[in-house]
Amino acid sequence: EKGADWVLSLIERCDALEKAVKAADEKIKSLERNSRNSSKPPSSDFGKTSPKPKSQRKKSGKKPGGQPGHKGSTLKQVAEPDHIINHLIEPGTRCKKCGKELPTEDVLYPGGQHSCEPEVRQVFEIPPIRLEITEHRSQGIVCPGCDTVNAAGFPEGVNARTQYGPNIKATAIYLGTYQLIPYQRLGELFDTLFGCSLSQGTLANFIKSGGKQAQIAAEEIKEQIKQSECVHGDETGCRVLGKLHWLHVASTKMLTYYMIHPKRGYDAMVDMGILPGYTGKLVHDFLSAYYRFDKCEHFQCVAHILRELTYIYEQMGQCWAREMIELLLKAKDLRDKEDDRGPTNRKVIGEKTRQNIQSQYHEIVIKGYAINPEPKKEPGKRGRPKRGKALNLLHRLENDYEEIMGFFEYEDVPFDNNLAERDLRMMKAREKISGTFRSVEHPEAFTNIRSVISTLRKQGKGILAGIAQMLTSPEEMFRTGCKGAE
């Protein structure tokens, strides 16, 4: 009996050790996750062995540089230069070929007997920059009847004895919020280039007052996004007064709207005021909070799924994941392929090809299930057994085919959510260059201004001129803009 008990005890210890080794292996594999094989940001790779980049793109076979038929651009001469300097041949100069003295007096007059068209070269240069000061004088007249002084009115916007003009404010806002120059360096830049000394407090006030004007224009952007057919949504962390906040974005190809909120999920999205009631197509990265908005169609970012498949293939050694990667990229190539009729869509691809891709997709999912069975429930343990990463992804691939393959099934659905991710990227650059937000008012002003700037940039409009308009008439900026444009 003692021997049997000893054997049972040994078996139990072996089982416990096997579970411990399995848990350790899973922990090691989780530590090997990086920005290339998961949704982790590149900043999380710091301090680890940098993963070797592996692009999903295939080589095109083309040489680097401009391709045949590429329309280049170069500096071209203008018809009406600002200044013209004539360089004349000195009297007494002789011909460089025969040595005869040249008639220099004759060519001074247009149409002279020996004159010819001059060779023209143009130099493009920035003129000396100096601050321009305009003085406004209000005429006063004393009434002969009651000795009251009557003064002429000043133009709108001229309110103080000394003040900065809209162009200085627009330039400061452009350099501070778009080029992300910190206040101290921005003040030095104005002093060096313009001879205008601006304090950090003055620059901060420019941003705050500009943010109030930008809010008016941003509301129109928000309304247009709500009417768009396809919207991208995403969020990223940022710091306000040392605490974690979230920068949310809702964007299209022509419109961008930002908001900073203490929360990441559903409550923040409701406060943003775009997704509640939205009935179009919403592209996102599978965050569960998005699925609480059930009036719209949901589509997942396939780039995120490719990274998860890369992890399962490289770290877990499951070949079905590689097959799925190749199939998704093949479907993308079919979608992106161009012929005489333009970019392909579902009709150009053809129903037979579409069904073939769909069939291969589900066959690969079945292969994945074969090596990732459902875990068995252990006696005495409550709840559903924990599924592994591979099995969870397989369930998504099986149940969410329309959301994942929407780029292949529908003409206006994109392959990934890179549009929103690119719109958010500037926040990480800002924190590295300018630091975090140190007041409550500044984040709102910053996001309103960036909503306007990003929208101006997407619509191909001048950013500096747009900011100047934002400071004077923000309600007119996007009223006739690209409503719902994709």
C-alpha cells in the first residue's frame, strides 16, 4: 500500500511539473511577442532584441527610383519675376571668335540691328524677414456745441493699444501644433527669424484661443463624418497632467476628428458623439467597445490579423497560419489589381474566383482546428476552459468572415485600419518632441486644431492659409467641403 501511494504521489508531482513547464513555455512565448507579430506598439520593443523586419509585400522586380512614365517635378522659371537685373557687355569688348569690336551701344535698345534674345537664369530666394507694424489712427473731432470728443471707429479685431496680428498667430499655431515645435524653441525661432520675442505663455494663449475657433470648424467636420459611408476608428494612449488618457480618432480619407478622454472604451466613444446612431461601415481593430454600436456594419483591420498569424506561425510553428497569410495577401492582390476597366471590384473578380477564395479560407480554418482542439474541462473547475491564442483567432476567423474579408467582398471597404493609425501617429511624435500635456484646457484646444489641420491636409488645402481663416471665420471653412467624401 505504501508503494502504491508513493507511485500515485509521483504521478501527481509529474502532472504538476508538466503543467508548470507548459505555463513557463507559454510565458516565454508571450515575452517573445513584439510589434511585428502582435498588436503591441514598436515602442514596446525597446530593451529587447529588435525583431528583424519582414514585410508582407512581395518584390515587384522594379529598380529603385522613378519608374518609366513617372511625371517628375523640377524648379521652373516664372513668367513675371519680382526683380530683373540686366548684365550688359562692357564697351570695347571684342568678338570671342573673330576679334572684331562689338557694337554695344546698338543692343541697348530693343529691336536693335545686332541685338538678340538674352539668356535668362532665375534665382529663387527668401527675402530678408522683418516684422511689419501697422499703426491705426482714429481721428477725433470736438463737437462745437457741447465740446464732446467724437472718434472714428477702429476695424474689427483691432482691440488693444498693441497686439499681434492673425498671421503671427496662424504661424505660431502651425509651427506649434502641426510641426510640433516646443514652446521654448518656438519662442527662439520667432526671435531669430522675425525679431519678435514671444513668451511661452503668449504662445500657449495663441493655442488656447485658436482652439476655441477650431472647435466651431471641428463640429462641422464631425457632422460630415457621421454622414460618411465608411469611417475608421482607433485610439492611443497619451498623458495629461501625468495621468493616462486616450486620444480617439474618427476619420475618412477626407476628414479627421480627434478627442482626448480619460477613458478608452464605450463611454469615451459615446462622448465623442460620432458612433452613436452611425449606420455606415466602421473599420476598427476588434476592440470590444466598438461592437456595442449595433446600428453600423463592422469590419476588422486585416493588418492586425496578419500580425497575429505571424506569431502563431513563427512562435508556435503552426503552418496553417502561413497558408492563411498567403491567402489574405492573394485576396488583397486581386482586390488591388488594375486592368483596362480600373481597380477591380467584386464584379470584375468574378463570382467563381470569389467562391474559390472563400472555400480556401474555410479549409485553412478547418486545418487550424485539427491541431487546436477545444480544451477539456477539468473536474472541479468552474467556468469555460481557457483557450489558447491560436484557438481564439480561429474562432474569429470562422465567425467573422464578413468582417475580415469585407475588403474582398465589398468595393468600398479597405484592407486595413492604417488610415486611423496614421492619423494617431502624430501624438507619439508630439510626446517625444514636446512632452505631455500639463494643463486641462490645452488637450482640447490641441485636438480641435489638429482636426482642422488634418482635414485641410487631406483635402489638399493650404494649412497656413486655412489656420488664418480658422481664426477669422471658422464656421465657413468646411460648410461647402467634401461631405461624406471617401
